[in-house]
Amino acid sequence: MRTAIGMVAGEPSGDLLAARVIAGLKASGAEVATAGIGGPRMREAGFDAWYPMDRLSVFGYLDALRRLPWLLAMRRDVRRRWLAEPPAAFVGIDAPDFNLGLEAALRARGIPTVHFVGPSIWAWRGERIHAIREAVSHMLVVFPFEVDIYRQAGIPVTYVGHPLAPMIPRSPDRAATRARLGVPLNERVVAMLPGSRAGEITHLGPRFIAAAQHMLRRAPDLRFLVPMVNAQRQAQFEAMLPATGLPLRCVPQGAYDVLEASDVVLVASGTATLETALFKRPMVIAYAVSPLALWLMRRKSGQERPYLPWVGLPNILCRDFVVPELLQDAATPEALAEAVLAWFEQPQKVATLEARFAELHEALSRDTPRLAAEVIQEVARHGAR
């Protein structure tokens, strides 16, 4: 008999995590049928996508407000389908603004719920812990320090490691990857990752391009690689490039190759910063949203800054400013350029950072698909408690 598992993932990182969970469920020998909202990697793993995940992707409060009617209609539809034919369990992968409300409704009707990747309550919006307690039967967290947070709140929790850690080589091979990309080994390469969503590229793309122009004035030998998640985002980014041209190349769906081939990375805050750390690359973290979106975020959190002094995941996990963070008005092209160039001038600091990131890689490495699958199956067997 096949076990039905509902799933919702809303971004490329969630698509990857969910696909690995599906693989873990199948590797356990269980016959499972997964369906809901997901992306291409999930579909490759056998997922039945009622809606593609890009319908769910939003950037900040303004984008969410514009798309709110459609998002609510989509959530009502999947909720109706699952209440009519209840799955053995529902698994929400990240996307807390969408998933927590859905999880609360399903759990209230007796469907056990698992949430994979805890919201950043350790950074801001700590009051969400109360909504999580009501909505979630079991939390799967990807960082060790999160376990105590949920245990203290009385929420069942399991640390399953970060699924990206085993996927990234402990010792990246820059030479082999450059050969594959056709990039000379003696070139100095800056990777630029302005984000995977349209809104991120809108706000960061022009700054990154201007920063590259500033870098070239001081270091004309630099070359730039820019991975793009899809053709739409690549077209959006390339439309911003100056007519004079830059020594810049977009690499479709090539984030890992670009990171492995790079010397220094200029990256939007988010999961990509953790991937950069796992590749042991020095980086500069940047982020910017519209003034109105920033005001809404501050109003929602009730403070000017997050609870922690760090925003980027590498700094949060290392509990220190091991890499620069330039946010909002501080993320000027000039400041971004200076911060990137500084890494080229400090080889000893780079070596120290690489060693620290190697320790982080070890701490995050677990058999995530197996551990997550075991918890999901256990929750499915025992129901919503």
C-alpha cells in the first residue's frame, strides 16, 4: 500500500531539499506518493506537482501583497484537496509564510505535519515560535543550535544536518572546474550571485554590475562569472549590463561550478552564502530591499536590527563576522568593490577562513535524507499529536 505524503516547497533551495527527502523516503523501502507544490528536482524524483513552485516565490512584503489573492487561492485549493483526501503526513519545506498557516489548518483536522528548515526565529520574529507550536507536529532543523530553541518551547525537534553539506566536496577542485568551464587557471575570478528571484536581481543586479566596474579600474585582470537559475533571470540581469561590455559571463544553472571555480564571491544573503562557505570561498554578503519593504520588515519585527548582530548564515554559524556584510545603504558599488578586492590582498586571512569553513562543513554533514525520512515516517504512523 502506498503512503501519501503532501509537500510544499517554494524556492530552488527548498526544491533541492525536498527532492533529497523524497529520495530518502524511497530508499527506506517504503512505497510513497508525494504531491503538492514543488519544482523540477522534485518532479524528477517522482513528485506530482499540482502547482509549480515559482507560483509561490515572492520577494519581500510588497511582492507578497501584490500576489496575496493568488497565493491565498492556491493555499485554499491545496488545503481543500488534502482535507478531502488526507495524506499520511504533510511536509512543509521552508516557505514559512505560506506553510505555517497551511500546516495549522491540516493539523487541526488530524493530519500530522512536519516542517523542514525552521524559520529564522533566532534572527528575528521570535514570536513565531507560538504559531509553530500550534502548526507543527515535528520540526526538522538543519543547524545544531536550533534544537535547544524548539525543545525549550516544547516542540518535538530533530537535527538532521544540512543536506547541502554532503553534496559539496570537502576539498573543492578549482583547477578541474575551471578546465570544465574553459577558464584559465591563472585568471583571478570573482563570482557574483545577485539572487535567484526577480526582486533580488532588481535591487542587487545594478549594484553588483557597478561594483564590477569599480573593481576593474583597480584590477583590470579580473574576470566575473554569474550563475543564473533560469533563462528569465538571466535575461533580466543581462538587460542591466552596460553597452561597453564587461569581462563577465553568465553560466546557466551553474552555481556550484561557478563557486568552485572562483577566488572570491559577491553574494546575496541567503542559502547561497552557506553554499559559498561549504565551497570554502571568501565572500562579501550583500542585501537590499525597497525602502517601503524595509519599513514593513522593521515594523513587523518591532526593531531596527535583527536579534543577532549577523545576517549572513556563515557569520551566524561561526558566531562572528568572519566575512563582511553590506546591507541596504551600506551596499554601495564602491563599498562592495573594496570589500571584494580586500580578500585578494589578504591570503593569510583567506587561509584562516578556509579552515574555519572546513570545520563548519564537518559539523553540518549528516545523512539528511535518511534522518528526515525516518522522522516523517514515524510522524505519519503516529498521527498529529
